[in-house]
Amino acid sequence: MSVLIVGSIAIDNIKTQLEEHRELLGGSASYASVGASFFSPVNLVGIVGSDFPKEHIELFKSRGVDLAGLQIVDGKTFRWSGEYDWDMNVRKTLSVELNVFETFSPKLPDAYKGTPIVLLGNISPSLQKHVLDQADSARFVVADTMDLWITTTRPELLGLLKGIDLLVLNDSEARQLTEETSLIKAAHNILHLGPKYVAIKKGEHGCLLLSKDRFFSCGAFPLEDIHDPTGAGDTFAGGFAGYLASLDKKAFDFDDLKKAVVYGSLLASFCVESFSLERLNQLTKKELEDRYELFKLMSHFEVIG
Amino acid sequence: MSVLIVGSIAIDNIKTQLEEHRELLGGSASYASVGASFFSPVNLVGIVGSDFPKEHIELFKSRGVDLAGLQIVDGKTFRWSGEYDWDMNVRKTLSVELNVFETFSPKLPDAYKGTPIVLLGNISPSLQKHVLDQADSARFVVADTMDLWITTTRPELLGLLKGIDLLVLNDSEARQLTEETSLIKAAHNILHLGPKYVAIKKGEHGCLLLSKDRFFSCGAFPLEDIHDPTGAGDTFAGGFAGYLASLDKKAFDFDDLKKAVVYGSLLASFCVESFSLERLNQLTKKELEDRYELFKLMSHFEVIG
């Protein structure tokens, strides 16, 4: 089974307190596609300008990402510059140039319309909705969002939530969306807004997955050093969706989703070990499975039969 | 096997944004003793004044807590008043009256000196050291600490760390002690200071347990409402120590410690469901085991053989 992924494709300039890297491949769809590609074929929907480096196209191809849905248009690719604090949870956007992204109207190639798993990466809820409306055979729809959309396009976001299976967002965004301090209350409030599941990312504290009657707490894989947290959330969502697709099932139970969360988290833990997609691009399936086994030892506290 | 517990015994006045309760049984040794009592006999070392309510003495007795090490002296019992913010991680001490605690010099009854598990509850490191020096057959020593001791008695705390097996502290205290932002780095630095293990409590985000080469991430049991977080950390430490004692072993491996962390966390999750020791005092072993089974489902993501 394939995953349909829509989101931004960007050229990033990223500063941390220790390093600065320029002209990096970025954007939610880029990270999500490479994350998902560890498990399944990806149908990518996005837009880039004529300046988009050919090496990035080659990277996508080498990961088994189908590019029939990638629009390459005259103009410049979306650009983002950001700077991280010593506390890497704190980041400042230095500049955004929408460029060709400003006129992006995602259109699904016919071959994409039956894709069973759909990941609506972090872009505006109205673009997400526009893609969802064209994906008529979706079995499981994941949507990612962020503070910007909660503030500026709340009605559109609330509309989207009625049509998706899982909402992915971080802890502060869950609190912002629901105006609840308790994450458990916030999660339950989100489930009342439509999605069957919600995944709340907590950075170094891991991730929670909730349905109306189930709960899963996933720790974060322990890392001494984080080089660049950009794209961790997108990689998580991509890995999650890719893993589900690889199960090749008509419907998914909570235990499937738990493992999808674990694989998403572990891919994110590799992602932040270097800038851009550098580490993921080097990563082997064997390394991922080794970290999975290690993580099982770190999370389970008893042998269950 | 029994647990030796030393710490404060207090009368607390506690305000949250919703409720206020006065004249409550509190103090690190009180919570820790009741926590440990779910698994093993407790030898309590502490001091109270002549005003200490008889009902609290009865409570300790009903939990199988030995009181040969409890000094009851002329004067008033230690008193603490505190107020919690809407965000229950934030609390303000409104008043402290040391009273009889000011002259506390813990002296172990001879019968206590061979207790195999020792929990040095949250009191000054010099008092903790004083108790440790008298406990000559300790197989496993747990020490709890707090920001106050890190700031005001750092040399004494560093001295104590060389003689203990496990240090328990919260995330901000781990960062404060080591001046490291990364909790993983902070934990490894603490292990260099002496203890074989460190447990970092993260409130609603659970708890990490680390040795030089092992790692365990324990989630927090999901609670919609927390009524009073007072004593959660002490209950955690008590439950941890009590569980170890119940294993009746000469030495403990990392898997034993993982389960001790889980039981400690679950007891703490009951503790915060009401004020003072109210909930723990009503709690049955069956309820604890039921929550343990539920928590296993919430934490494990795969059946391991």
C-alpha cells in the first residue's frame, strides 16, 4: 500500500547556537516522504520552483517517492530561515518567502486518487481539505497542523478535523486548540472535534496517542545531542503513515497505531541527529530495526505472554 | 525485607486554585512510609511534637509502619503551608515552621540498623548522611533531594552521592545540579558523581531511570484531574523502595528497578487524586495491581516472548 503525502517543499537556512547551514532541503512533505519511504511507496503532492536543485529530485527518486504529483513551475521555491535557541524547543522564524507556494493548488494525478493512506502534512487546513476531497478511497487520514493555523484559520481547521482519522500536533498546540492545561483533557476535547485518534508530540518527553477509550505513552529515544530539530514532527508523521501502509490492512487497530507511533518517533530521533535529511538519507532499515529493539527494552517493564 | 525511611513528618496547610485544606498529615517520611507499606514493613525514623494528632500515629500503625524510631518530643510538629498555581507544577511556599524539626538528630534504634533497604527521604543531606552512617547493612540506598539542598548544601549533597545507589530528583533539579540542559547528559553527569542509578521525575511526563549503560522511560499514568500534587515524589520513592524490599533479594538488576519505578509512579498517581494521604489510605492492593495491568497496556507496544 502507498501513502499520499501533501505538504510544503522548501529550501531552508538553519541556524543553531553551534552551527549554521544554508540551502538545505526542507519542508513538511520532504521530511514526511523520506520518513514514510522506509516502509512504503510514497505519492508526493507538492510544488517547487524552477530553481529547485536536481539533486533533491534525485533524492526523492532514490527513496521510491513518486513525483507525478510534484508541480515544477516558473519561479522560486518556498524558502524558510530559522534559528534555534540553546533550548531547541524554542525557535524563531527569521524569514519566510512563499514564492511559488503562494499559488499552490494541489491537484491529484488520477493514479493518486485511490491511495489508501493519506498524510496531510503541515500546510494550511484549506489546502489539506482540498487534497482530502480528491482522495476518494482513503482508509486512514492523518493530518498534521501547527500554532499558525490554530490562530489564523481555526474554522477551516475545525472543518478539516471532522474528516480525518488522526490529528498530530504538539503539546503546546493541543493546549492552544482546546484551552485546556491538562494534556489528557486537551486530547479528549480534540477527539470530540472529530478525529478518532490524536497524537500529542512532547519533544524530549515523547508522545501520547489517545482514542476515546485507549491510551499509549511513547517515550523519546534518549539522545545526548540534537543537531537540528527541524522536520522531526514531519518525519514522525511520515514514518507513522508509512508503517500503517506497510501493514496492508483494510482497517487498523490500536495496537497497529502504537507501533506506528514508535516507528515514527524513532525515525524522528534519527532525523534530529543531523541537519536537513542528511541522517535519514544515510539510515538503513537495519539501523532502524536495531533502535526499535533497543527502544523496546527501554520502554517495556515486563515480559507479557 | 523491611525499608528504613527517614524524612520529615509535617502538618500541612495546602491551597490549590480550587480548594484549601488545613491540618493535613504531610512530610516526606509520611508519604514515603505509606507508599512503601503497600509492599513491605517500614521502619520509620522521624520527629514530631507533642501536638501530633494521635490519629496520624494510628494511621502509621495500621499501615504496618514501625514507630520505634519516631521521636515524640515536647514542642510543636514541623509545619508547612503551600499554594499551587493553576499549573500544578508551580507551587509557592507560604510558610515554614521547623519547630521540633530544628533540633532533629536522627538516631536509629538498634533493631533498625540492619534494615536492608534504606530510603533517605527529602531532608538535608547532612541528616541523610547521619542516618546512612548508622545503617550498616544497607543493600540498596535511595536518596531523594530538592532544589533547596542543591543551592544551600551542595558540598554535603555531593558527599552523600558517593554513598548511595539511586538518586531521585526532578527534571529541573537534575538540570540545576549539573548545569546541563539535556536531561540525558544531566543524568550521565549525576552518575559520575557517585550513584549507580538516577531517577529523574518529570511530573506529567513520567520518569526516566538510568544507569551507566541502561535506560528506562516510564510514562505517567494519565489523569484528567490532579487534586493535590503534594507528596507525589515522596510516595514514588517510598513505593520504589518498598517494592525492592518485597523482592527479598541480595542484589537487584535493572529489570527489578524498572518495575520498582512503575510501582512508585502508580502509587504517586493515586496520591495526587486527593489531598494528603487520603487516597493512599483508602487504596487496596487490588486497585494498585489493576492499574499496573492497565499501565502495561499503555506502555508496551509489542508482545515480547
